[in-house]
Amino acid sequence: MLLTLVRILFGVDMALGFFNYVALSWLAGQRFNVFFLLISILSTHFPDADMIPFLMLRKRYRLACHWIVGHHPLLVLLFVIAVSFTAAKTWVPDRVGYTVVLTTVGVLLHFLHDGTSELGFPWLSPFSLKRFRFRIRKPIIVPQAETDQWAKNWKAHERSTADEIYDRAEPINHAHRLLWGAAMLLLAIFFIKSQ
């Protein structure tokens, strides 16, 4: 179970948090700052906070997917912009724009990553349940029959909490190692150049 949690926390979203931080900090002329690095990492993981209510409520409401609250892009992005703006005005008034862009782009990167899944991503949710995917040789709009079949198969199996968590951890492959290596290299270069 511990290895599964490590795979989830240190997966693609963490590497995207590093890339987000380095790219935006470099563009904004910022020096290395652990506080903003953590904000970037948290923002790329933020939408998956809806995994907690999913695990608590999935059996009672027969939920098939953890995309309950945190995966409504139109609402979440507006929420993130408003909260990061308000928080930055209070804690880092000299970096409000940088903070808002860093957190918003981090959440957007998470959604883009989710959009690469076979099942697609509901970009217009909660106003439309249509799913869109970025896959070669597949329709961009996921047919409703495909989504319904996936949900039916998912609900047909009694699954433990451990199964739900384990199945969401992406297997580590060469592409993940390469992505992580590039992210760590860029972060190290940025750190050294900031000194």
C-alpha cells in the first residue's frame, strides 16, 4: 500500500508541478523559492482531493469515479483563481499575478493530464457530461455508450478501498522515468542558477 501511495504522490502530477514551477518562475524572473515550489506541486494535485469524499461515499451512492467535486474545470478554475488571488493579496502582495498564474496553470496541467486517459475528461462539467480525450485514432468526443459501458463495468465489481486506491496509481514506465528525470534536472538547474 505504501508503494501505491508513493506512486500516486510522486507520479506525473508531481513532475508537472516541477515543470510548472520552473517554467513560470523563469518567465517571471523569480528566484528559487520552496514556498512557491510547494504551491505549484499542491496545485497540480489539488483536483484529486475529491478522492477523499469518493472513498467515503462511493458505496453509499454507488459512485464509479472520484471526479465528484474537484474535476469540474469551469468551476474549479474560477475557484482557484479567486482563492489564490485573495490569499496572495494577504501573504505575498508583491507576487499576486505570479501566484495566481502558478496555481491556475498547475490545476490546468492536472486536467490536461487527466484528459489523456482512455475515458477522456469532462471539460464542460458540471454543465455537460460529454467527455473529450486526446488520443490518436480515437474520436475526440467520447461516445456516451462507451462511457456508460465503463461505468456499468466499474459498478458491477465490488471493490475495496485498497483496490480503488491501487487502480488509480499509474504503473511506472520508461516515459514516467524520463519525465521525472527531465523535471528533476530542470529543477536542479533552476536552483543552481538562482543562487
